Amino acid sequence: MALLDIKNLTIYYETEDGVVKAVNGIDLQLEKGESLGLVGETGAGKTTTALGILGLIPNPPGKVKGGEIWFDGQDLLKTPEKEMRAIRGGKISMVFQDPMTALNPVHKVVDQIAEMVLLHNEGISKADAQVRALQMLEMVGIPADRANEYPHQFSGGMKQRVIIAIALACNPEMIIADEPTTALDVTIQAQVLDMIRGLRERLGTSLLMITHDLGVVAEICDKVAVIYGGEIMEYGTLEHIYNETAHPYTKGLFGSLPRLDLDVDRLTPIQGLTPDPTNLPAGCPFGPRCPQHTEACDVKPPYNEISPGHFVRCMLFNDQAINTAGKESEE
Ligand SMILES: Nc1ncnc2c1ncn2[C@@H]1O[C@H](COP(=O)(O)OP(=O)(O)OP(=O)(O)O)[C@@H](O)[C@H]1O
Ligand SMILES: [Mg+2]
């Protein structure tokens, strides 16, 4: 059984301007010890999915309309808030995009980590929590002699390391990292990604990495889910997504990926605008922008497994499902 198993998750924001259909029937699995990249353009529903897992959708205007989120054998959508509070930061930690707002400016960095350790380890002494906090700092590459400094004395990259130390402080089973490096400059970004990869290998923590950057995914992830208009368009291993790219949207994402080995003007960004989530097309959400769009795309494409472990939601692959019988009998 997967550590995280999301089934048909649907989340809307009911606003004055209409119903924002942010997440529309997502299925996702994350195995223990694995890292999964959730990739897509702005507004695709990535953060909403993450907040949904953690039970943090702001309500109103947000509402989980349906689905199941199984984590460690428990449906998080049916878990009482009190228990969710223990799960957040205990079994599941979250690293957000902006390191500037996630740290408390008036507390020493070591104390902020120790506080997290105390919160999630009943009976641990303050002294032991401090020791553990120092170990965590060292693990993320911050020397002990800087432990008693305040966040404003740290660079952006170092702050993000502290946040990762806080996220790891209670030995979570899973970390959700939402664009953890986008606020950092490119060199620092590479260092932090390197560190995340090293820590994961050492600790075996499962990772859900949210990003719009396929380069980041290639660095750290085992599996990739491509999300568009709140639906998973393509899912598979790195090999599937990078070498056997199937969905026109995934191809488009690669076309718009800046590559150092290519001339800049050979970049071909995806034409058109991201869909209006209050007014999504009836069929494929990518249809209006898709270079291979046909009339067939005006109905919802099925989510087909086209080779073992490689799933695609696209009419071009409508007849290529290898596993429909098996899938139906499972359900
Ligand atoms: N609190 C909210 N109220 C209303 N609409 C919201 C709210 N939060 C998000 N949305 C809308 O839901 C959709 C999905 O947003 P979400 O933040 O999940 O996207 P994302 O993939 O994380 O994008 P980004 O890459 O910009 O972070 C967007 O259309 C967004 O405007
Ligand atoms: Mg987001």
C-alpha cells in the first residue's frame, strides 16, 4: 500500500466571482521512501492539492468537494482537526516557498528548531531538544557557531536550510515542499536541492516536491505528475516523462524550459493562456491551447495506463490503454 494515496480529490473555492474549480478529481500515489514531483504552470492547483493533504484549505472560500486522501492507512479527510494538528509537522512536514515569512524574527534559529522537537516529542527535556536542534542544523550544513543567531542574520539560502531542518526535526514520514527553491538565486538553489537530495537518501523520507520547473524535478524526483487545470495529465517515472513524453502539454512544458545548450530564441513557449478555473472547458482542459486538438477532445479524455506505470489523460492515447480490465476489477 502506498504511503500517500489520493483518490479523486476535488477542491473548489466558492468566491463572489464564481466557483474556482482548483482541483478536479486528482489521483496520486507516493510510495514510502519515494519522491514525487508535482509539476505545472501557475494556477494549476499544486498548492491547493498540498493544502488539501494537510487539511489547511481556507474555508471559506475553499471546500473539499470529494475524494479520499489515504496516508499511512488513514483517510486524512475524515481525521478530526485535533489529530490533524499532530500529523502536521509530526508525520507530514511542509516547506513553503517563502523562507522570509516562515521563521520567527525574534527567536534564535536553534530555538525555533528545538521548539518543534519539543512540540512533537512528549517527555523530551529542553536540553535534549537543544542537542537535537544542533544536530539538525549541522545536518543541513549550518555550523554550530551560528545556531544562536537570528533569522535576519542569515541569507535566503541559509534560512531555507533552517526551514528544512525544522521540517525534518520530528522525523516526518513525508515532506511536502512547495516551490522550496524558487525564491533563491540559481547557485543557492542548486546547493539547497543537492542538500535535499542527500538528506532524502540518508533519512529515507518520502517527498512531494511541488514546482513549475522540470529541471528541479529531474534533480530530485523518482516519479513525476504533470498537473493542468486541476487534473493530472501525465504520470510516470522520470524515464517516462523525460524520454517517452506522451502528453502534448508535457511536451509543451519541455518546449518552454530554458536550456543552456540551446539558443534562447529557439524556445517555444506554450501558446495561449492558462484556463479560467471558473469556466473550464467541458473536455480536456488543455484542449484550447493544444496543437493537436481535435473534436474528440471536447469530451473528457480517460486516464489511461499506456505502458506499465505510465499514465496519460489524452485522446491521442485513447486506444492505447494496456490495463483497463485490471484497473476496473481492482476498483
Ligand atoms: N483562497 C483562494 N480563494 C480563491 N481562489 C483561490 C484561492 N487559493 C487559490 N485559488 C485559485 O485556485 C486555483 C489554483 O491555485 P493554486 O494556488 O493551487 O495553484 P498553483 O498550482 O499552486 O499555482 P502557483 O504555481 O502560482 O503557486 C487558481 O486559480 C487560484 O487563483
Ligand atoms: Mg502554488
